[in-house]
Amino acid sequence: MSSAPPLRKRRKEARPSELLAAALELFVEKGFAATRLEDVASRAGVAKGTLYLYYENKEALFKAVIQEGVIPVIVENEAIAAQHRGSNFDLMQILLANWWTKIGQTAYAGIPKLMVAEARNFPDLARFYYQNVINRGRALVGSALLRGMESGEFRKMDVETTIDVVIAPILMLLIWRYSMNCCENSEVHPETYLQIHMDLLRHGLRGTEKETRV
Amino acid sequence: MSSAPPLRKRRKEARPSELLAAALELFVEKGFAATRLEDVASRAGVAKGTLYLYYENKEALFKAVIQEGVIPVIVENEAIAAQHRGSNFDLMQILLANWWTKIGQTAYAGIPKLMVAEARNFPDLARFYYQNVINRGRALVGSALLRGMESGEFRKMDVETTIDVVIAPILMLLIWRYSMNCCENSEVHPETYLQIHMDLLRHGLRGTEKETRV
Amino acid sequence: MSSAPPLRKRRKEARPSELLAAALELFVEKGFAATRLEDVASRAGVAKGTLYLYYENKEALFKAVIQEGVIPVIVENEAIAAQHRGSNFDLMQILLANWWTKIGQTAYAGIPKLMVAEARNFPDLARFYYQNVINRGRALVGSALLRGMESGEFRKMDVETTIDVVIAPILMLLIWRYSMNCCENSEVHPETYLQIHMDLLRHGLRGTEKETRV
Amino acid sequence: MSSAPPLRKRRKEARPSELLAAALELFVEKGFAATRLEDVASRAGVAKGTLYLYYENKEALFKAVIQEGVIPVIVENEAIAAQHRGSNFDLMQILLANWWTKIGQTAYAGIPKLMVAEARNFPDLARFYYQNVINRGRALVGSALLRGMESGEFRKMDVETTIDVVIAPILMLLIWRYSMNCCENSEVHPETYLQIHMDLLRHGLRGTEKETRV
DNA sequence: TATGAATGAGTATTCATTCAT
DNA sequence: AATGAATGAATACTCATTCAT
């Protein structure tokens, strides 16, 4: 009780992240449409109306979840990529590792499945996510692939399409976990999965020796 | 049995599949929750109440859609695999081609996204789908991979996990198409995509020359 | 039970007017915004959802009330005016008498006050009412005034403004009854009120003898 | 007491009228129910909670607005009438002119419509308004009419009812302005309107020459 | 069989009011 | 006195399901 800020204030500052955490959990668990804001509020320990003091509506809440949770990782990865020198395949591994740590192993891991499931019904959200997450993520992979192809580290392929093929298993890993996990034997070991994916890619993307020499 | 059966009877017998077709389209387009049974009925040319003569409720209709949808193609592919001799990579290409023709290019293409989106809400349906579609699909890929590894055509890897990595981009192609397609530049060219996927796999799975010789 | 139409059908045909009557009562009693559709429905003896089978939403219900109740009287009066020959003051008396019988002495009498009270908050409704009721009512009075001025029956005055002055006491009579009626001694005797209004108008509008002769 | 009192104190004492002014504007603009107390507070430059230090609740605020609004003008007109000698029609014109200046051309002009719209919901307020404003206003007009009839300046008519007929267009002018003004061509020119009203009255009320002589 | 009229549970959002600071 | 964070009651509208015809 010495010099702590008043309780009211302390709570006010903590509210947004408490609300975002509760919203993330419920969105991931039940989907966007099926999540009741009253449940979000009560999980965060406040009343329904309080939520509206911080977020204008359900969509704004969702966007905030994405904004706070996912975009920072994209930004981090953009910085990593900008500084990186050397093997482009190594870069992709580093980006993946960071993404896995910050997203794949956290509560945010449920977001890709959430987006896939709700995109059609909430085009605004889909567009927001597409522009702020997907597009930027694709750009990261794309530039690594492009530079690798130019340097001879990778074979020459259609870059835009290759991006999607490269990303797909990574997304699918999470989508799987948050959809079909009901079925017992569907337990994938993520680290093994990612390792095999990258292993296949290493061989699959590799330029011919001739090209590499050049 | 000379001419076609009387119209009314034909109609009556055709009802279930007409309803399923209408339901598939709408479920795929809007998702389960957002699909109105009235719309399903009117697209099938009947009144709302009629639907309930054939399916107990919305959930039963959904299950019927899924169950009718995909299994026949699995059966076909199982026959193809049983007869196949020679390169296991070729076999995988053949299975994929058949699957693409029968599923990927038809209205059933929307089912994977639908299952992913709704699995959590319909655990027993998810289990059904898992056992009858996913497991059998995985088994097909798995035996091709296994035989390929044994023959030296493929490198040795953890088979179960590799199955998932191999399948993931194929599923993701469809999931993508039925979720994020709202966003302009997300136009993937499926044939190119699949070709690159198989191309990466060909190189990625290939056994070392040494092993192959053995 | 001889040849009566089935109960269901009979009720279906009666619904709209039952709903409109209930809506009129409640709108007039509580105002548009404060009227709960659930109350309208239950006063009409149906459930909330049933209302939506007949009227798309609250505003549509309101417009229907006006359409069914008020506009026909306007139409009648337009027909009366079209056929009328002779004194324009007499015409105004006839129009007023009809309006008083069909509106002023029925449940629709509450509508002017309703519109005045809610117009600002529901501009769509206001516009609808203005165009379909007020404008046409003003036109009726306006053409009587104009012809009367041309024939010398009335003095020459600014017609558009005179219309409003002539109509005002008539509207105010109803507005008064549905607002300040709470106060005991505010009991106006409508027939006397209207008679005095017309009496004042008769003298007030009268052309000079000179003009009349012309 | 030389200079103005300290700012803070002046502020405090000015609060109530600042709040009433803000409330009047908003009540008139949006109606009672649609006015948000937060908007009233912020227009008056205080926080929401502050409002409750001065007025117990929304209803109390509304009552205060009405009570402060109009009575002073009634008092003025009562004084004018008490002193007046000569033509009773002239007196009515003078009273109207004063009322128009002090009410019709100020923010108070919105009060009649406000009272009409809300009287049903606030019966005791309506009674207050009736007794303190309407009744006293009617009495002013009534005594002018009565004396005019006695002197032969006006025809003999039912005084109580004539009062209402005479007042109606004046009230309606303001009611109109604050309700249906949304609709384009409903632009009334107030001065013309009032002039025509008084003009009609002058002729309408006039006693027969015979009577006048007596 | 087939219809479609009727039902009523379920939810995002607003805002008057309270009260800890 | 003044603030503004927190509360929770209140309501339009949708749609799966039922059942009289």
C-alpha cells in the first residue's frame, strides 16, 4: 500500500490484455460466431458492458486479438529476414523456428483454423487477416525463395505457387490440431513433422550442382 | 421397365440426393451454422417441412452429406493401389490425379474445409470421417511410402509423419479455396500447385543413388 | 363445418389486420420506439416470430399501419374533391367531415401526435408520412383555397402558408387529445372546436363583396 | 466584491444552467429517450457522474429544463395584458409578438413539441406544465377574447373553445419546426405564417358592424 | 407425402445509474 | 465536488423445429 497505483487504475491497464486472452481462448474453442461476448467478459472477470469500454464490437475485439498476438511475430520475422545473410534455406528454418515458438506453441496456434473456418462468413476479418498476416508471411517466404533461386541455392520454380506449397504443411499442422484432434491416433509430433517437412524441402528445392557452382 | 418410371416416383426416390446436393452446396458456401434449412429446401425444390421427412434434423443432414460424399473415391483408390506395380511415386501421382478428378474438381471439393471447420462441433461425425476417409487415405499414401522406402526408391523416414506432410498441401489447396478466396490475389492455379508439390516431393523423397542401386 | 375454409387459412387471412390493429393501439399508446414488437404480437394473440412472417420489421409494420389506415381516407378525399362543384368552402367542410369521421373518431386519431413525436428519430418514417399523407392533404386544401381565391370566394392570400394555418388547428386538436389529455380540464369538445375553427375561417377567408361579384 | 468571483466558484454556480442549456438543446434535438446523459454532460463540459450531483436522474433533469424554460415569458405577458387599454386584437398581437421574440426565436422554441411528445410519459410534469404555462397562456388569450366580445370588437363565441382554436396554429408552427422539418419543402416562413393567422383571425373574430357600434 | 404457418429460444449492443477514487 | 470505470437490464430479429391441414 506504499506507492502502488490505485486499484482502479491498475485494473484498467490490465483489462485489455485480460480481455484479449479470454477472447482468444473462446474464439479458438468455439469459433468467432459461436462465441458469446458475455462469456468472454465473464471469463475475463468483468461484466458484458465493460467489454464495450475497450472494444467497439465483436469484430474489433477479434482484430485486436490478431493485432496483439500475430502481427508482432510477423514484424519480428521481417526484421530477422532483413538482417539475414547467407543460406536462404537457413533463413526459412530460422523464421519457422521463431514462428513456431511464438505462435505454434502458444494459445495463438488456434488462429489459422479459426480464420479458415470463419473467413467466408466474415469477409472483413478475412481481408484484415489476409492483408496483415498472410500476405506478409508469404512475402517473407517468397523473398527467401527468390533469392535462393537467383543464387542457385534453389532450383528455379514458379515462386508464387511455391510459397503456398511451402507454407501449406505448416498451417495444416495447426489446423489439424484444432479440428481433428478429437480422434485419438491423430497425434502428430509437431517437431518431427516440421523437421520432415523442412527435410523434404531441403532436398526438394535444392539446385542442381551445376547451378549451385555458378 | 421399358421406359422411365413414372415421374412422381422418380421424384420421390431422387429426393434424398437432391437434398444432399443442395445441402452440400450451401454448407460449403456458408458453413454449417450459417446455412438455413429453408434455403436448402428451396434449392432442392421442396418446402421446409419436407426436409424433415428425410432427415431428422440439421445435424443428421450434415452427417449424410459428409458420409455420401467422399468414400467411393477412397474405395476406387484402394483398388488402384492394390493393382499397381512399379514406381511408388508414380502410384502416388495416379492416386492424386484420380482424387483430383473426382473430388478436387467437383462439388465435394468443399468437404475438407467443412470438416475442418465443424469437426469440433460434431465429434462423432469427425470420428466417422477420420476413420472412413482420413485413415484410409493415409493408409494409401503410407503403403506407397513404405514400399518406396523398402525398395530404395525413397529415403528412409518416419512414415506416419511423412504421410501427413505429404497430404497437407493437397488438403490445404482445397481448404484455401473455400475459405480465403475472398481476397483477390489469392488465386492459386491448382494444377501448377499440385505439380510443384509433386515435383518437390519427387526430389525430396528420392533415395540416394547408392541406396537406389542396392 | 359445412364449407368453411380451414381454420389455418381463415386465421392467416385475418392476421394482417389483427396485427395492424394491435400495432396501432400500442404505437399510439407508447410511441414507436417504446413499443415492443413482442407486445404487439401478444396483443394480436400470436408469438413474436409470427409477426415477422407478415411484416419485415418494425418500420414496415408502421408503414403498413399508415397505408391501411390513413391513406385510404386521403384517397377518398381526393375523389370527393375531384367531383366537387360549387363553393370551395363547402368542399373544405365536406373534406373535414369525412376526415373527422374516418380518422378523428377512430383509433387512427393518434397518428398525428405519433408522427410529430417520432419524426426526428425516424426520418424514413417521417418522409414516408410526409409524402403520402401530409403532402396530399395539403394539396387538397391548397387547391380548394386556390380555386376559391380565383373565383373571388376567398380573399387573395399566400396559398402555401394559408394551407398550414388552416390545417394547424385540426391537427392540433388530435395532438392535444393524445398528449395533454392527462389534465382534467383540458377537455375540448371536438365538434364545437371544429365548428368554431370553420366559422372563423369562413369569415376570415371571405372575399370582399366587390371581389365576389366579379 | 470588486471584481468577479473566483473562477472555480463561478463555475460551480453556473453549472446548473449550463447543464440545463445543454439538456434543452439535446432533448429538443433528439427527444427525451434518445438523449444520452453522457452527451448532455460533455456538451456542458463536465463528466457524466457530475450530472448526478445536480439532478437526481434523467427525469429530474427533464423537469428542470421545462420548469426553467417558459414561465418567465408568461409572467411578462401577464403584466403586459394587465396594463393594456384599447383594442383587444391589438393586445393579442402584442402578446404574440413578445412570445415570438422570447420563445419562438430562442432555444425554448423546442419545448412545445417536447411536451407534446413526452407528456404521456411524464404525467406529473405534464400537469405542472399545463397549470403553469398552458392554463395561464389560455387565460391571457381568454380574457382578451372575452373583453373583445363584450365590447363588440369580436363576435360572440364560446370563449374556452375559441382560445384553443386561436392558440393552435401558433403552437403548431413550433411543433412543426421541430418534428417534420426533415422534409424538404416543409419550409414555412414563420412571420408570414403568423401574419396570415392573425389576419384570418382579425376578419374571423370581427363583430358585425351593428354589434360593434353598440 | 407434402406443405408452410406458427413458435420461441438465443445474442449483440446501448446507456442510465452507481461508486471507488 | 468531480471523475469515469463498471454494471446489467432491456429489445429487435433469426431460424430450427413442429404440426395442423
